[in-house]
Amino acid sequence: MCKNNILEQALHLKANDRFELVEELLKSLDKPDENINKIWEEEANKRVNSYKNGKLETVNEKDFFDYEY
């Protein structure tokens, strides 16, 4: 089926049906990317380990909120 044919048919649907179709299409694009999740997991673990090993400079809450950006 050609996308132009699908679009033409979809445009003949009632507004509510078109809305539901669009929602389903958007949901189909919102799939987690396991590769990106793995990269972020590794980065988070590196940051936690750096913090635990004292290799990460930290700022206390008062200094953080008092800082003039």
C-alpha cells in the first residue's frame, strides 16, 4: 500500500478517527532505544562511581542555590 493512498483514505475519516489514528502512529514511533538506554546506564554508573570514589567535585545545596548565574 502506498503512503499517498493511505493518506487519502485517512483524510476521509471523521476528525475523531483521524485523531486516534495519529495517536497510534505517534505511539508506534515512541519505542525505547535499548542502545541509548545502555549508554545512559553506563554513564550514570560512571558518575556514581566517580562520586563514591571522591573523584567528582560536588557543591552543597546552599552554595548551589545561592550562586549568582
